[in-house]
Amino acid sequence: MTELEKGPRGLRRGRGARERILGAAQQLFRDQGINSTGLDQLCAVAQVSKRTFYQHFTGKDELIAEHLRRFDPDILPEVFDRTDLTPRERLLAAFDIHAPLCPFIAAAVEIHDPGHPARVHARDYKKAFAARLTETAREAGATNPEQLGEQLALLLDGASARSRVLNTETFATAAAIAVVLIDNAIPTAAVPPGAGGNLSTGTGPRAGSGGELSRS
């Protein structure tokens, strides 16, 4: 592949074509869905020819899988890797989000084949996300960190889906439920002084700070 290629309008295009394709996919998949996005439209938005597209991806299926792999490769580091928050605060910070439907849920809903690479990645991501919640719950002193991790993962996914269906904000309600679950799971002696119950501290990630989350 040459370093520069001609795009659909005869413009000279560099090696940024792959990133433009992925950027167009993120926008279109989010705004109108995976199945409603055709290759012609995607190439037009990315300003590449189909020939250029196929030099970077074998087809739309590979693009979908790569789109999900690039979405949140480190599993929400702006929450789980924060050293300025206690483990309990990190669990609550995962709910401090304002985002459209989780892209992993969206992909699983639209793609029926459980063996599709995007479905496989979505499944692996959800397991890894629950594992990070479990790890954090263990650090916080939960008596059953695996159970709490799964409960919080289910709560986050439910809030994401319900937000889309109702077209309203549901994460604040989910966060209030999370406080009850966390308080019931973590013995009082394990909670550091001053670490309880404050949901609106502004410590969690906000929309636009690290992409679209529903990276849950």
C-alpha cells in the first residue's frame, strides 16, 4: 500500500484513512446503528474509496469488531485506575456517567450470530468489566466481592438500556441503588471514615471525558 492514495473526490489521502474509517464507524454506529450503516455511507463520511476501505479491513464485520476493541481497551481506566479514590468511591464513580446505550450491548442486540467476532469481543468485555468491579469490591472489603461485582455490572447495564428506551437519565437512580448494595456488602469496619454515601462529589468520569461510555 502506498503512503498516499486518492480518496473518492480525487483528494490525496494519507495513512490516516484507517482512523477516519474508525471515526466514521463510531459516529454512524452510535447515531443510527450498525445494521443501518451501509458501506457506501461509511466510506463517504470517512472520505475514502471502497478500495481504500478494503485495504484496511476485510469487510464490515472486521470493522465492527475493531470498533469495539478500540472503544475501551483498558476497561474504564478513568475509574478503576484512579489512586485518589478509595475502592468504594471507585465503585460509585462507575455510575457517575451520562451516555447513550452501551456500544457492546448495542452490538450484541444488532448482531444475532453469537460467534461473530464483535459478539465475542462484547462478551469478553462484559466479563472483564464485571471482573474489575469484583476486584475493586474485594479491595473495598466486600464479604462476597463476586456477587457484588455481578450485581453492579447488571445494574449498570440495566441503567444503560433503560436510559435508551425511556430517553431519560436513569444513572442517578442506579447509583442510589448501588449505594444500598455496596453498604450491605461491605462491613462497616471496612469503610474508611468519610467514605460513605456521597454520590455527587464529581469524582467520576463525565460524558466526553473518555469517549462514550457506556463502556460498561
